[in-house]
Amino acid sequence: DTEVTQTPKHLVMGMTNKKSLKCEQHMGHRAMYWYKQKAKKPPELMFVYSYEKLSINESVPSRFSPECPNSSLLNLHLHALQPEDSALYLCASSQERGASTEAFFGQGTRLTVV
Amino acid sequence: AQTVTQSQPEMSVQEAETVTLSCTYDTSESNYYLFWYKQPPSRQMILVIRQEAYKQQNATENRFSVNFQKAAKSFSLKISDSQLGDTAMYFCAPPFADMRFGAGTRLTVKP
């Protein structure tokens, strides 16, 4: 199983809503990543988890709150988002942070904030 | 600081021709890996090819090969016999940069 599964695939939410994005992998990877990708732009790293601990927060606004409840699951909790937060949110995992193995990516969640 | 630079925002190539995408990087590490990823339109990001820095031989995967110049910190991707399905964004994203991506190169293969 070399899959990273992200749910939901599409999400429309109002600026006052609270929602969560979910990412799951069963490859035994110990590093997991959240990215934000705008159209025709590269993915921007948001958060990195290593062994279920937050290792990197790229100065992401607090309306995005990551959580890694176990080694297979990564969540991104969303609250009071702005329209400019509309983007594709990608999750990835790799064997370890900074290791020699490649990252595997999910298909992403297309988020629209209205 | 460990950085990655892709200086070609867009490129196009005729089907069946060869194209080279460039990536330069900066790292203080001596042993590391380098990866090229491909993101087709509205599709999932996938690995194209990897290079181990301690190997002098350039990596090859079918029509994809790299030109790795360790001293120059350059890692270019050559696509031979380009196919329409190669149309995609291509990213250089080494693990030593914590999977931070270069700006990417949008490649269009024209029939």
C-alpha cells in the first residue's frame, strides 16, 4: 500500500465554519507534511510532523491548526478562514524527515472559502 | 540556508523531442538525495526520478535522466522522446530542504 489518502476531495466552507481535513497513510512513514497550493504555483510547505511531533510551522496563521493523533493520521483543523485561503491542500508522507526516501502525496483537498 | 532554485518558469517542446529542466540547490550536507517530481494537470504529484549524491553515475528511468553536477550543485532533468503525457509541472524537492519545493517548471508538450 503506497497510498496517501486525503478526505474530503472537495470542501466548500463559510468564513465562520469549522472544518477538518484528514490525511491517512499506512506505509509506516514517520514524517508527514501539509502544503497549500494555489493555481499554477508550487506547493508551499505549511507544517511538518516527525514522529507525531510538530517539527516545522512555516509561520502559518492560527486559523490553521494541525494535529497528528497517531503515526498514520494527520489532520488540519480549519476555523475562521478567509477567501484567500481557498487553495488545494496537499498532504504527503515520507519514511523519515530528511531521509533518503521520496515523499508520497495525496490527491489533495480542493478548498473553497465563501 | 538550504535552498532550491528552478529558473525556468515555463518551457515547451515538440512531441518526440528532448527537453532539459534545470534545478540548482544549496546545501552544506555531503551525502544527500535529490528528487524530481511531476504534477500533471489536476492530478497527483508523483516521483519521476531520484539521484544519490554519493553516486557519480547519473540516474536514468526510461526516457528520464538527470545530469548531476555535485560541485556545481546542479541537478537537471532531461526528458527524451517527449510525449503528450509529459505535460505537467515539474518540481525539484530534495529531502534536505524538508521537502520545500522549487518554483517549478511548467512543461507543455506540443503535438
